Amino acid sequence: MNDDDRGAPAIDWDVAAGVAARLVRPGPAATRPEMADLVEGLRAAAAEAVVHVERITELRPDGEPRASASTHGPGTGGTTVRTLVVDRSAWARANARMLSVMTSGVHATGRPRAVARWSAGTQVGAVLSLVSSRVLGQFDPFSTAPGPVSIGPGPGTLLLVAPNVLRMERVLDVVPQDFRLWVALHEQTHAAQFGTARWLAAHLRDRVTAMLADLVADDDSPGVGAALTRVFGALTGNGPVGVDAVLTPTQRESFDELGAIMALLEGHADVMMDAVGPDVVPTVRLIRERFDRRRHATGRGDAVVRTLLGVDQKMAQYRDGAVFVRAVTRSVGTSGLNAVWSGPDALPSAREIADPRAWVRRVHG
């Protein structure tokens, strides 16, 4: 160990990215024309979704012109957000990079052993490879591209995971064009959230940094890599949960705060992807019914994976956030709901996610 290791990240993110990319499972079989149609369809869906999201959410990034069909051609993904259609391996590498940026302020206070950093990277990479077959899409607010480029705060990148979308539309037996637009609506809602609340990405990163600092303070404490893996995964919805055993009361409070933010983001996107209605997605009700049925189904072999990845807790996050969004909208309308994007103080607490009226009273009087 040399002096250059002092203050190094507690996780070797290059190892995490490499392990994740190597361990991913292949996607469903498809012909070249099928894959070409899928990629083109996802790009077109991402572009089309921008107009509908703006109309339904009433969100628009500061200084951006109002979206229209003429300003968002196929593959643009909007005027500021880059859209990439990726495979599972690229998604896993992108997430390793995103997590490295999200936790860039977290360093070991002493001189972390290289083997510990490698071990932690291996654990995170293994989790990402497992999740890579389940994620349909994702908005990364911390970078502009998942490739080998300089990573830093930017307008964000929308990732659509082509093999997983193909697999799910086959499993659900739904209209491909409708399903692809439905998925894109969810992710473009996230882009609108972060584009409107320009402070949100930095706020999330600051809160993560504050919470994780204590976890890496003791370089010799056993299980730091495992603890970090659980926390990272729980924060992003892409990994193990069950963090109670590794968090102090102060960390638990911060974790609950972050959980409330994630519930808001996911619940809001879930509500908006259905709110466009059958005029935009003709089979939206059928898609939602079959998707939720699939989401709740648990096979014998799937139960362990669901527990490992925290699927049930993530589903509760979607549900609770959606209940909050609907309740607040009924009370104060869409414009009243959008006060949540005005600043950190307007974000709902974990208690307010469970009691939307408390948030309305605090913010709107």
C-alpha cells in the first residue's frame, strides 16, 4: 500500500464496471431486423414521450422552449437529455459509473487495503449484473453518457435497455409500440423532474455523501463492502435492501429521507405514465394490468432473487409515492404538487409520504 491509496474511494469502480459487464446474462434471441426495429422504436418513443410528459406534468426545464413534435426528432430524446438504447452490459457499466459519480465525495479516511476495495467492487458489480436483466429504462442525472468519457454533472442521460424491453413485451403479450412509449414516458418524467429541479441531483449526491461517510470511516471494520453494496443498491432501487443492521440511527434517518425522495420520484413517474390515457397509448390499461400482475408474481425460483434485490420494498416505494402524488393532486392540483420541485425544503419527508395532507398543510398552509 502506498501513500496514493490514502483517501481513495472505498470501492474500486473500475472493478465493479468490469465484473458487471462480464457477468451479465444474454438477452432474448432476436433477428437483426427485429433488433433494428426495436432500437428505432425505442428512440422514436423517447422523443415522442417528451411532448406528452410536459403536457401531463406541467414541468418544463428553465429556459427550454415548449416541446413540440417538430423540436424532438427520433433519437434526440429532447433538447437537453441524451437518449441511448443500450444492452445489459452497457447498462451495468453505466450504473457503475453513475454510482461512482454519485458517491464521489465519499472516501476512506485512512489507507484502504486494495483487496478490500477490489472485494467491494466485485460485490457491487455482481449485483449490477443480476439487476441488468430486469431494468427496462433509467434516467441518469449525473452524467451525459455512459461510455468512456469524462463523467460529471450534466443534463443527464436516458438509458433504455433494449433486450429487457423486448423480453417484457413478449412476456406480457402487449402491443410493442404502445409498451415502448409507456416505458419512455416513465423515464422522460424523471428527466423532467431533474430538468425542472436543477438542484435535485446535487442534493441527492450531498445526502448520499453525508450518510455514507460514517460507513467508510473505519477502514478495518468488517463488512464495509457488503454494507456499501446494500446501501448503494437500496438508494438506487437496483440492489439489496435490509440496511437496518448496518445503519446507525443518524444514518437511518438520512436513509429514510432519501427513501422519501425516491418514492416521490418513482411514484410521480408511475402516475404520469398512465395519465396520458388511451388517446396516447391505446392499450395503456391492459399494459398496466399485465405489468402489475407480473410485478407481483413470485415463482419458487424468483423468491430468493426478489428478496436479494429488494423487489418488494421497491414496489412499496412505487405504491406509496403514487398514493402521495394522487392525493396531493386531488387536494391542490398539478401546479400545487409541482411545489415539491421548488427546493429541498419542499420535498416530502418519510412521514409526509405516508400522510400527504401533512405535506399540503406545511407547504401550502
